[in-house]
Amino acid sequence: MSTQSHAAEKISVALESIQSKRRIERVMEAANALLDRYAKQPDHAERLRLTFELIRRNFTGEITIDYGDLTLGSGNTAAPDGRTTFHCTFTAPGGKTGTLTAHYTAPGSMGLTDSEWLDAMRLLAGISALGVGGTVTCPE
């Protein structure tokens, strides 16, 4: 390997690292915005609507949230071919349960890789579960 190609490879890795950091910063900004909105909204169903809208607008249009009698989205939880699928369940006090299912095709509107998107969805699902006073179980 020549010195020039080795240097080009190092530059490429450094640029990808910077881009990845910027994508993660955008995810954190979205999560913080969601938390700010949650602080102003005590109703659990409305909190889930906020989550749904944030994810639909910024992360993927293919999302469904079910919680008790509330269903947001298409209700389609089947995994489409070639897309990354995220699914988690949450449990709230009183035995109320819910699910969040979403599908993604990289790079999406935020330019996230599949791995980054899954991490973002885990974070947002955790916030959602806390917003209804419960816990979440997500895939690894």
C-alpha cells in the first residue's frame, strides 16, 4: 500500500467519524426536544402522539405505536423486505402494555446508518416508556 493511499484511507475514516458524530448529535437534539415537549404534556396518550410525530417526521414514515386503546400509524407491523425493522414492547403501571414498531431504509432523511437508526429508536422508545411511567424491552 502506498503512502498516498494510506493517507487517503485515514482521511476517509476521519471524515466518516465526523459525519457520524454530526448524525448522532441530530438524534440527541431530537431526543432533547421530545423530553422538553414531554415536560409540558402530562397526558400519556399525548406524549405518545408527540413521539409518533417526531419519529414520523424525522426518522421514518413507517411507524406504528399501539398502547391500550390508542393506535397511531398504519398498524402494519410486518417486516418489509430489505428494510431494517425495530420493534419493542413497553409496560406501564396497571398492566397496560404497548408496542412501537418501525421500518427503515438507510440513509433516510437524517442520513443515519441502519445501526445508528436502531440506536436512535432504542433511545426514543426508552423515552416513550418513561413518558407513560413504564419500562421498555427492545431487541439488542
